[in-house]
Amino acid sequence: MTQNRSEARFLLTSAVEAKEESAGSKIARCLFVYCAGIQGTQTATVQLIDAQTQEVAWAYNVRKGSASAYQSTAESIAKHLKEFLEKHPR
């Protein structure tokens, strides 16, 4: 593991989108449907890229039912990345 990009064998890229529900949509959802999902959502996408070939070696996308579920999102990514690395040692 290194922070020097020129020495890296792989690069890990990520994008996270957190979407909060507005107050109006929270009220409407609770009045007409049910209150589930009023915390918003969080979606994260991660790619493990070969630094030499620029090929995507592994990718994972996760969606959580809360806009502030950063720890849960990170744990899910770490679990799946670990499984990949154990099955495909380099």
C-alpha cells in the first residue's frame, strides 16, 4: 500500500452520493404510504483499477437506506473487497 501513485500496482477509486429526503417528502411519505425510507439513501461505487493497464480488476456498488450510513457502506465495501482479494491473490 502506498500513497505514491507512480509506485502503485492498483488504484482504488470511489464515488459516494448521499441523498437526504426533504421535509415535505418525509411528511407526505408518512401520511400517505409509510415512514420507511425517510432517512434518504446513500449509494457508493468503488473500482479497483490495474495501474499499468487501466483495466478494472474489481468493481462494487452498494446502496444503503440512510443518507448517513457511511460506516455501514464502508464495511460492506471492505467485506466484498476482502473476498475478491482472497479469491484472486496477485
